Amino acid sequence: MGAIFPFFFFPFSGVLVPVLIVGIVFWYKAREKEIQAQQELRIREMEHQRKMKELEVELEKAKAQQAGSKA
């Protein structure tokens, strides 16, 4: 039985190795796309926070001008 196992295994290994390599390559590419998407999302989030802070400053300026004109 020990001599039959290697001969039985080789045909499957000839098919499994390319399938495994293709699977690893697709997984790697998908992982790269996921990381890139996360980076882009983080950049957008930071830009949004910056814009919100700018709007808060403008709002405070407008309130100060309005309070100054009433007094």
C-alpha cells in the first residue's frame, strides 16, 4: 500500500499546485485592492474632517460678525 500512495498522489499534485498558485495570486491581488480602498476611504475621511473644521471656523466668524453688528 505504501508504494501505491505516491503514484496516486502525483496526478493530483500536478493539478493542485497550479490551482493553489492561481488562488494565492488572486487572494494577493484582492488584498491589495482592499488595502488601497481602505487608504482612499481614510483620505476622504480626513478631507471631510478638514472641510468640517473650516465650516465651523466660518460659522464662528459669521456669529461673531452678527454679534458685533447687533451691539
